[in-house]
Amino acid sequence: MGKKKSVSNKSDLEKDLLEVQETIKSPINFSLSAVKYKNAKQKTLAKTIKEKDITFITGPAGTGKSYISIYSALELLRKGDGIQKLIFIYPTEEDDGEALGFMPGDESEKLMPWARADLYTMEKIFDSCGKKGKDVVQGLLAQGIIEIHPTLWLRGLTIDNSVVIISECQNLGKDNLLKAITRIGENTKIIINGDQYQISAKGIKRGKRISGLQYAIEHLGELDEIGVVEFSIEDIIRNPLISKILAHWDPDVYGDLT
């Protein structure tokens, strides 16, 4: 009886060990439903992210640029090919100039005001697959497969085997955006997302610094490894009222997007 019990315990132990080893080999375990593109520009964006090393995206709110960016990043992560992490990076200059260090909580908690929209979008993507999106996202965060950092975190780093999404890049100055995109290492893609007409960084708004997003689009767009996708007011799909609001709010600005 004792021997049988010992053999049974050993078998259970080996089974548990194999499960742990498989988890280590393939920690990324989630499914995605096929995305339904709502306009031609969204399909172009997904194709560009797949084919290029760095993709710059700009355009007004409500075009789905963040949704397609995050979906494409998750698809790259799920398929593997050496991609091990999805890293979200945020400029942390607020309208009131509040410094990140003076906000309560650890780094992740401090960044939640910036990250919340992207995490919510990710939850919606998983919800559409019949999963509990919030649980899936929290699980990926807990495993370290998804990371959230401020731009300061990038200093001196080489980022390998990752998809990096840098959001709100209209608020990154020229020099800081250069520092960010030159962190790219082996088997890594960087997705740069922003709206040139929603700048909140005081230095850029006042003309003291150059917006890195616009500068990069103008100077790097012709490189073979870099893609640029620009959405217009006509690409808004969230609610048709948004197009009307923007066109009437500032015709001199948003009129140029039509």
C-alpha cells in the first residue's frame, strides 16, 4: 500500500512539474476573435503594424486607432514568434504640471490615470471573445506579460522581444520621442499613437518644444522599416456626432482633416 501511494504521489508530482514547465515555455495563453474593421484605414493600420518595425499613428478621437493598435499588439503576442511582452509607455506631463513622483501609490498605480483607457480597451477586446476581459487583463499584468511604465523608464534600455505601445505621443517632445524609439532591440515592434490636435504638454502648447510626433512623421516616414497611418475626421466611427463637434469646435484645425 505504501509503495502504491508513493508511486501515485510521484506521478502527481511529475504531472504538476510538466504543467509548470509548459507554462514557463508558453506563458501567453489567450484567444482572440477576428477583428471586424469598420473602415479601410483601420485595415491599413493593422497591415502596417504587422509589416513595419515602427508605426506612427495620428488622427482625431473616435477613429478606433487605439483599438486596432492594441488588438494588433495582442495578436502578435498571442502568435508568439519570440514576442514575450506587451509594454505600454506613457508621457506623464499633465495640464497642471503635476509630477508623477508626487502622486500616491507605486509606479503602476501612479500611471493608472494614463493607462486606464488602454486597459479598458483591452478588456473590451477580450469581452468580445466571450472572456471576462478584466480578469484576463489582470492575469496578464500579474504574470508580467503586460507592463506599464512612464517614458523615464526607457532611459538606457534595449527592449527585445516585445511590442511597445507609446500613447499620447503628441505630448512627447522631439528629443524624448527620439530616446523612446531608439530603445528598439531585436524582434521588437513599436507603435506610436497620438492626436496632434490634443496637445496638453505645456511646453509644446506654448511653442517652447517641438512635438516629437509631427517631427517624426515628417522626417522618418520615408524609411522602409517605418510606417505612418494618418486618420481623418471622416474615419471617426465611435459616434457620428464627434465629427460634427470637431468640425464646429475648431473649423481651422479640424477642417484640414476632411
